[in-house]
Amino acid sequence: MTFDPDKRKLLSSLCHGAIFINYTFVSIGIPVALLLVSEDPVVKANAKESLNLHLNLWVGWAIAGFCAATVILIPIAIILAIPLLLLSFVMPILAILKILGNPAAEYRYPFIIHIL
């Protein structure tokens, strides 16, 4: 079965770009919906990877928030926030660029725990 490369680019980019919408359930709803609706295995793989990034960021921000709430751990919260910000802004952009260059590619984020 062949899949349209332009549609694949659009849907895969939408999965990874959903993080820029906001940090609520809307941004995670897009990859979940595409995971459930799409029949394209590359789009499904990119949706899973996008969900992995979302889950990693939520856990990371929860830990940083806990550290910030306990006043003595504020320096640790700041140290955690720097890589979390880089992950949430730079890595999706790199994923989108990789997908636009090669629509058959399944992008895997480095430096995250792959839960799904």
C-alpha cells in the first residue's frame, strides 16, 4: 500500500508541531487523534514519538515545579528548566525539518525516555 508523501509530511509535521499550540490537552490531542485515525505507519510512529516527548516534558516540568515549590531546591529547578526548554522548542523544530526533508522517515527524539 502506498501513501501520499505530501499528506504524510503534513500529518507527521502536525504531530511534532502540536507542542507549539500550548501545553494543555489540545497539544496532546492532535497526536492522539492522528495515532487513532491514520492508517499510515510513518504517521503513527511520528505520533507516538510526539506523545513520548509530551509525556517526558510533563514529567520534567512536574519535577521542576516540585523543586521550585520547595524553596531550597530552586537552583535545581532552574537547572532542570534549561534542558526542558531546549527540548520543548528546538527538538520539535528539528523533527519537522527532518520530516519535511524525508517524508518516509520516522523521527526519534534523542535524550527522552520512550514510553510508548
